[in-house]
Amino acid sequence: MPNPRDVVHSDPEIMGGQPVFVGTRVPLYNLFDYLEAGDSLHEFLEAFPTVSREQAIAALELAREAVSSAAAAGSH
């Protein structure tokens, strides 16, 4: 699992504290909004060139892990 500190950062001075990709001002929710709208990862990366493919994939992996952990915790 990727280290969340290498992928996402939250600082009240950047985008009002919204989680953003490390080294950018791109909010994490933009990735999910693009995917939810049916856009591809490639389209997201073209729209936000400061986000690397590795960062986007790592963010998706972190989200998958969080959902899996929450589902496992709820099944006990």
C-alpha cells in the first residue's frame, strides 16, 4: 500500500484544507469527479498535468484499501 503522506496532503493554507495531491493544488476529489463522470484516468491527467500517473494510481489504491478495510470491519 502506498504511503498516504507521499500521495495526499492537507494544509489549511492550500485550497482551504481540502486534501490535494502532494506538490500540487489539485484536490483529490477532482480525480473521483472525473472518474464518476465517465472520464478516463488519461483525461484527468491531461487536465491536471501537475499530477503524475503514479500519484493518481496510488490515490486510487489508498481509496480501495480504505473501502476494503471499512467493509471488513463492518462484517465482524
